[in-house]
Amino acid sequence: MHPRDIPEIREAIDELEELTSYPLSIENAYDFGEVLAELEDCVRAQKDEEVEKFVGNIKKTYTRQLLRNMMGLESQDKMTDVYLMFLVTIFARCEKEYKELCNEIPEFIKEFTPHYQEWFKGKKEGERKK
């Protein structure tokens, strides 16, 4: 069975398509993170390398689309709670894909890496306190 035929993956693709085409909102950021978590659960349940690779490509595709949408925002909209919540969701759920995208799309480095560095710093500090 092709990974696209797995019902959870098919549903996740439909949801991500909707979420990345809607205006940014707190609800959409939360839902985006939930869909990514469901995909990660699916990968763990399937224990299949092809599924893992396919899900990685899905995450990368929709992260790219979302980051491009975010780059088009006016500067006053770039420090809102919604903007930052989407970034934190991307960094936490798609860190590997985010780094790959930065290698492919240099504009992402300039736009988002300062936020990533702050998030990563906070993540490391949190891990040390455990």
C-alpha cells in the first residue's frame, strides 16, 4: 500500500491543504501542530521507512508553503502571537524539514533563523533544567 492510501495520511494532507490556505490564526496554528503530531503518530504506528519518508516530504511541503505565506506578511504582522505560534510549531514539529528548507531557500535563513535561534536557546535551557 502506498503511504498516500493510509486513511490518516490522506486526511492529514487534506487538513494541511486547508490550514495553509486559510488566513493565519491561533486556531490554525494549533490545528497545524495537531495534524503534524497525528502524522508523527502514524509513522510510529506504521514502522515503515517508506511511510516515514513520505510523511517527511508532506511536512516539508506544507512547512515551505506556510513559511512562504508568512514571508509575505507586512512587518507589523510578523511579531504577533499568531506568527510566533506558527513558528514555534514549525520549529518543534518540523525542525529537520525547516533546516532542509533553509539550505534550499536562502531567504528563509534571513527571515526566520533569528527566531529559530531564540527558540533553540530556550529549548536547550529547558532541557538543562530537567
